[in-house]
Amino acid sequence: MPSNQNPLGALPARFRRERLLIVGCGDVGQRVLRNLQTGPGAGRMQVLALTSSAGRVAGLRAQGARPLVGNLDDVGTLRRLSGLATRVLHLAPPPGEGAGGDAWWRDPRTVALARALRLRSLPASLAYASTSGVYGDCQGALVPETRAVAPGTPRAQRRVNAERAVRHLGRAGVRATVLRIPGIYAPDREGGTPEARLRRGTPVLVAEDDVFTNHIHADDLARACMAAVWKGRPQRAYNVSDSTHMKMGDYFDLAADLYGLPRPPRVPRSTAQEQLSLMLLSFMSESRRLDNQRMLRELGLRLRYPSVAEGLRA
């Protein structure tokens, strides 16, 4: 079978049933599942969910998905994915900092998935969840998707290389889309609000040292993922962010006021390293404002929470 042949074969369009494969069915993937079960056209698409844990099979099946046990770190378990799905949503993260070999800078998981999908008929589309961290520090500039990537951390570099693997798959005939995602929040998401950090009294930077930060509500992200699967343009990147342009300290001040908690203390950057973790410091070393107009215009997405104030209040 030619690699670019429609995976549904020669059936007339009215008899074809789309099959969506979700790779990485964590919080956002499960929100996608809920939308597919309750939204318009519920039940018209078969949903496959790849999981590396046999213990999650029953839960995924209860959410309306057909579970597939496989591990992105074990290429042999991925062969069955080839030709199964007409569309793919790739939400799995790359290996972490402690991964062995050269995984500190690349994403072997995305490469393995791409190779498995190419063994037989290709899916019509694939949307990949990347990070806005691929842009690096932009010193507060407004950042469109046309800006060159400049990753400043190993985590962001792995995402850049994963994006390249996705684009390579796109050149083989898949309508490949990259979603560049900032901080994800939601009240019903584990660690999805700043409340715990506020209660710990974790400091933020003083205004003159502060950085712009970007956010997207998890429910809006789930809707953006499906919009990208269906409407994303070939070889296209989208900033999946709300319309808020706010500095990090102001964000935590807003949250503190909404929760009725004390605002966090402010510290200069020169002393922040004595009080903050390396992870927090890395987030505080990059400043950018994401331009989301391409997402709104091309994906036709109307955000339920166009600002973090609305999302936190909800």
C-alpha cells in the first residue's frame, strides 16, 4: 500500500469513520475525550488512546476510548499503530532531564512515533503539543509564530527537535501542525492554580526585573487541540495562548486578590537565586508576549476564557 494512500481505503466518504489516536492521554487528553463524548457529533469518531500503563486501560475505556498499550520508549510496541488512525493528537512529553543517552537534547519518543506511523498508510493529520519555550528569551517582545526559535534550556531544545521530526513527517504527506503552548491552568487540574504557591509565600520579582508570562486554560487548550487536528494548516505552528499580556508578578497579585490571600513578596533578581528553585528561576529568565491571532483566525477558536482573570474567576 502506498504511504500516502488514505488509511480508510476506497470506501465512499459517507461510509468512512474517522479514527483519532491520542498519544499521551493525561489531563489535556482526557479533556479532549470528554469533549468528544459530550460535544457536537459525539460518538461519530472512534478514539484510540495509547497508554504505557495496563492499569489505565479500564479508566480510558470508561471514558469512551479504545485503549492501546504501548510505550514510546519501546519501539517494538508501536508497530501496531501504523495504519490504525486517520488523525493523531500527540500530547506526550519528551524524556526528562535524567534520561540517558543523548535524550537531553532530542526527543526519541516523537521520532519513534513518526517512524511507526510511516510503516503503512499515513494519517491525514497530526497535531503536536510543543511549548512556547522554544522561542527562548524575547525580552518582552510580541512573538508571532514566524519568529525564529532560540531555545534556552535543554527542555526547550528537545521540543525544537520534536517539532523538526513532526515537520519531517509532514513532508511525507501528513498535514502536520505544531501547537506552542505556554503555562496551562485550570481549577480542576492538579497544580493548575497558583493558590498553593501563594500559600507558601513564594516570592516573585520586583516590577523592574519582572518578566511577561503567558497562559491558556486547560479547557481552551483541549478545544484548540481538536481544532488543530481538523483545521490546522500543513506545516503550520500556532501559539495557543489566551489574550492576556501580563507580567508574572501581576498574575500572582491578581490570583491572590481573587483568592483573598496575601500578595507574594517581591525580591530583586540579584537575590532571587537564594530563595527560588532552579526551575522557577528558569521561568523567570524568559520574557515574551505570545501573539495568538493566527490561532484565532485560522483555527476559528473562540476562547471561553480569553483572559486569566476570567479563567481564575470561573
